[in-house]
Amino acid sequence: MKFIAVATLALASTASAFVPVSTPFGVATSLDAKHVQNKAAKKANHNRPKKSRPSDINRKPVVYPSFEKPSEYTISDAPAAPVTKKSE
């Protein structure tokens, strides 16, 4: 019985540590982060190997051949052919 009373008293005394203190200027709890965490892409770029060789530093970007996008529809003078289902 004494153990339960002591445990309850200890729990009640430590619970006040989690209650924010009220001041005339508002609540005194600040939830600002001290150090912002890098997100996945920024962290991955930060951990990439550094370019130390002159051949890496002065490398030009790859030039890819230009791609002509084909037209989606072609206009034809031929009459429209009906679409039929192939029989097996």
C-alpha cells in the first residue's frame, strides 16, 4: 500500500514538468527546431563524392540528339475503313 502511495506521489510530482508555464506574455514553451533536418534529396546531394580531378570539374554536359515528336494524327484523303474484330 505504501509503495502505491509513493508511486502515485512521484508520478504527480513529475507530471507538472510537462505542463507549459503560463506567463503574462503567453505560453513559455517554444517549439522551434534548433537544427533543420535535411530532406532526402538534399542529403543525397550533400553526400555525393566531390569533383577533385580537373577532368571531372571541367566536364561538359552530355549533348543528346534532338527528338522530333511525331504528329499524333495524320490526315488522309482515303475513306475511313471500319474496324473489325479478327476471328481466330
